Amino acid sequence: MKLNEKFYQLRRQSGMSEKEAADKLNISRQAFWRWEDGTAQSAANNILEISKQNKRLISR
């Protein structure tokens, strides 16, 4: 599974919109959309933050 597909899957599993996910990561909705679309890649520090946010959502 490609990273952009994983972003999409995790966001959908958490029930968040693109805007909600982007807000949690302090990025624009457009930037998050480009990650999910595969037209842009996230920086390593953003991937770490996604991992932290996802862990919190899963552990609920």
C-alpha cells in the first residue's frame, strides 16, 4: 500500500474530514488533499505527527 493510500485509509477510519485532519496537523486542507492524492509528499516530521494523531484516535 502506498503512503497516500494509507493517509486516506487512516483518515476515513477515524471519521475525519480532510479539513479536520489538516487542522490537527497544522497544515492546509489543500496540502493534506495533495498527500492523499499522491501529488505531493509529506515531510518526515509531518509523518511522525500523523502517527501520533492516529495512535490517539485508535486507542479511543
